[in-house]
Amino acid sequence: MLRYDLHCHSTRSDGLCAPAEVVLRAARRGVDVLALTDHDELAGLPEAIDAARDAGIALVPGSELSVSWEDLTLHVVALAFDPGDSALAGGIDSIRSGRSSRARRIGDSLAAAGIPGAYEGALGYVTSERLVSRTHFARYLVDAGYVGDVKDVFKRYLVPGKPGYVEHEWATLAQAIAWIHGAGGVAVLAHPGRYRVDARGLRRLLADFRDAGGDAIEVLSASHSPAQSAEFATLARLHGLAASTGSDWHGPGESWLDLGDLPPLPAGVEPVWSRWS
Ligand code: AMP
Ligand code: MN
Ligand code: MN
Ligand code: MN
């Protein structure tokens, strides 16, 4: 049986390792099929594809798209698309284009809470200004001594109701799924256990996602407990959605799971890879 890891990040978004290092680490850890899924970005894929060829593993093109739904931000992982598709690239560009102005607003909000210079600080952690994310602010806040670790940052700052959180409009669900399908890809709802919804909201979310043409949900994710994995396996079957698996690895020491650290998919679900192979 092949080992899949269909969700991880490189320095082309908020990961700590270059795309080729991510691929090499995955190969060393026994991953057979890897998807690099940088946030709102495709720029790491050529390097990852070359590295995967050298390492003898399969690389599935991926990206994790930011989507606004009701009052939440969702993450939709695009997999197995044509990386040269210009409509998908244009759509992803349009999502990303709001990031630097959003980051300035995050900096203003932190300044108002007594933390000056955080925007400039966060810029020290990115490979490109257009990629700046809350993760980069979190690393700055830790290194500058405001908070003990990154996980604590997301309790005290950068989340709704706390300093450093700003509203932002990303793509719509319909747009994101249309771009992904237009490029021949598969649309996966990332870490469904992580959104702040009650049971009814979750049902509405899964129904909206499926009705918009969504293909799969992540059943296995670092964000899920074993009980949540079982719950999402059941919900995937109920909604006619396939099941995906991904560590959401961001770097050594920063993530709950390392690359490939995932059990097999629960019995009875349709693996997402059956939609492309
Ligand atoms: P952004 O796309 O700028 O809103 O940043 C979102 C990123 O912040 C996610 O992809 C995670 O990498 C990181 N993040 C969000 N919540 C947490 C958390 N509770 N703990 C650690 N990292 C988080
Ligand atoms: Mn991230
Ligand atoms: Mn995510
Ligand atoms: Mn992710």
C-alpha cells in the first residue's frame, strides 16, 4: 500500500523548508505520494516536481486556497490540477493580492494593542511580501519575546476577538472550485474539524461544499483527533465525498505531525486519489 501525504507547506508560503527540502524529507520518511500545498501559491511546484523526480517519489501538484464562507475563512486544497492552467493561476493571484494590505492592517491592529513594528517584523520571515500570513506574525511575536510559542500566539492574538485579527474577503467557494475544476483538479475541504461551527453549521458547510462541486474532505489531518477522523469518515460517506489525508506539516518543531505520519484511511471511504488515478 502506498503512503500518501496530500497537505504540507514550504517557504513559498508559511513553511520553514524550501520545496526541495520538503520533498526530500518526505521521501526519507517513506512517503510515496506527496502533494505540496502552499497557501494561495503555485511557485514552489517546479522545484518540488524536480526534487520528487530525483528522489523517486510521486509529486501531486497542490495549493491550499483561502475562501470566505459565511463569516468564516475556509481552506480548500486543490490537488492534481494542470500547474500550467492560466485561469487557476490567475484566480490564485487574485486571492494572494490582498495579503500585503491585510498584513498592514494586522500590523496596525497589533500596534494599537501596544506591539509596534509587527508588520516590518513579520516581513523578516517571508520569502516574498505577497505571501505574508498570520504564521509569519506569530513567529515574529515569539522571537520578539511577546509570547512563548506559536500555538500560544493563536490563543492571544491574530484570531477573532483578539488583537491582530482583521476581517478579510478571500475567494468564494464557487470561484475556488470552478478554478480548480477548470484546471482538471480535485477540490478538498481542508481540516473540517478546525472551523468554528456547531453541528448544524458543519452540516450546512459540508452540504454547501458538495453542492458547489467539492470532491473530498480531509478525513485524516493533524488538526483532527481519532474521534474526529471517524466522524469525518462517516460524514464523507453520507455526503458522497471522497476522503483525503494530509499532515499539514509546516516545519520541524512547529507541527503536530511530521510528513507521512498518518495512519491508513478508515475503511469504507473512497480515497481522494481514486478521483485522479
Ligand atoms: P493566514 O492564511 O494568514 O490566515 O494564516 C493561516 C495560517 O496560520 C494557517 O495556515 C496556519 O499555518 C496558521 N495557524 C492558524 N491557526 C493556528 C493555530 N491555532 N496554531 C498554529 N498555527 C495556526
Ligand atoms: Mn499555514
Ligand atoms: Mn489550513
Ligand atoms: Mn495547510
